Amino acid sequence: MYKSYIFLKRCFSMLGLVLGLLALPAAAIAQQQPPVQRIVSLAPHITENLFSIGAGDRVVGVVTYSDYPPEVQQLPLVGSYQLLNLEAILALKPDLVVAWRQGSPAAQLVRLESLGIRVLRVDGESFENIADNLRLYGRLTGLEARANRVADRFQAELQTLRQQYAGRPRVKVFFQVWHQPLMTINRSQLIHRMLELCAADNPFAERPEAIPRLSVEAVIAAAPEVIVTSLENPDDHSWIDFWRRWSMIPAVRRQAFVTLDSDLTHRATLRALQGAQQLCRTLDGYR
């Protein structure tokens, strides 16, 4: 019995060592050669960023809702952000799987690593993450020069927008993720960074939940001057009907409702800068 215990203990120790080598930090993975040729992307924004640096031909599999650029829609699907098809991923024989740390199913990522697949976990909650990830993908794919140019241009345009809105009069904004149930965002989300950039205050920034659920009474108490949401169809204004009965809210009284394109606000890509620019311009009318 004791010998069996020792054997199992050694096996688990070796397994831990192997998993530790597979779960390398991003910098260590990026230094490995040769450049990766077959990538499975587990989030739409990861796919979009890989295409933006010219690595689209390396992407061999994606998850649902991966739709930009349009040619992405022709790639094989390997599941969703909630549930991966591990057999489909293995069949594609990727050199690397790139996962969204805050969104990809953690247990299945560990399972992939145990099967010998390299997994890179990246963050996607800030403008800094976007630039850092572009540069990282460049090192991984051997497209470092092009990726750096794209990231440099992105950061320069971001800095211009920061300078443009520094010192602007503040405006209190309630960002509505959904209305049934009523949900918003705290400071951990990319859209909060956009609000900060545009000199807007998020009254629910300090809530502990990333996506807090609220009562209408909480929004009334916060007294936002503008209510913003983002939808797949920015021309859909039907959500505004929900708020018309609450005329005690300054935003409702002023009819200060803003609808943004969700692809420009919820995805940590180069297009997030377009979303921020659009938001800033729109909020200027309500200061």
C-alpha cells in the first residue's frame, strides 16, 4: 500500500511539473521559437486583434460570435466562451490556444494543458491590455514590427483623446448593460475606462460585482445626467421606453439617452477607440 502511495505521489508531482511548464507566463511563451503557425482563438476580440496585426492566416479555429473581420466567419467553430469543444480543438492541431482570462472556461483550459496543448491566457479589460496583447501576438507570430506599429498608433490616438478630454466638465452617466434584470458595470470593465476617458462619472464604479444588478430605486438615487447603453443594433431605441415613467431622473427629464454599437464598446480591440471617440463626442452635448 505504501509503495502504491509513493508511486501515485511521484506521478502527481511529475504531472504538476508538466502543467507548470505548459502554463508558462506570456513572456516565456512569446520567446519560444519558431513562431506559432496554428492558433485557436477563444474570444472574438482575440481573433480580431490577431487579424489586425496580419496574423489572420494563423487562426485555424474560433468561438461563437467571432464575426470581425468578415472572413473570420468562414473559420471552424470550437465552441462558445462558456463551453469548449475539446475534440474540435485537438483535431485542429494548434501550436497555441489563446484564451480570455476573464471569460474562457478555466477548467477546460486546464484540461487542454493536461493534453499537451499550450494555452496563453490574456486580459482584456483595459486599453493597456489591448496594446500589450497586440505586441505579444506580434512576438508570438514573428510579426513583431507590424504589431508594434499598430500598437504605437493605437496608443498615440488614445493619448490624443485623453489630452482632449482632460479637464472637461464632468457628467454623471449610468451605463445600462441590460434592463431585465437591470444591470450595469463597475470600474473593472472596459466601458468604465471609456467613461473615465470621456470625463464621465460612473456612480456604480465601486460596486464589488463586475456586472452589478440594480433596482430602479438605486438608479433614481444615483440621479444620472445621461443614460447610455450599447446594442448590436445602435438604431434600436426601444429600450428608452422603459425609462420614460421615471421623470424624476435628470437623464429622463432631459431625454439624455445614448445608444452605442456594442462591438465598439464591449470588445477589447482597436475598434474600442472608435467607441470611446463616439461616446466622448456624444456626451459633449450633455455637459
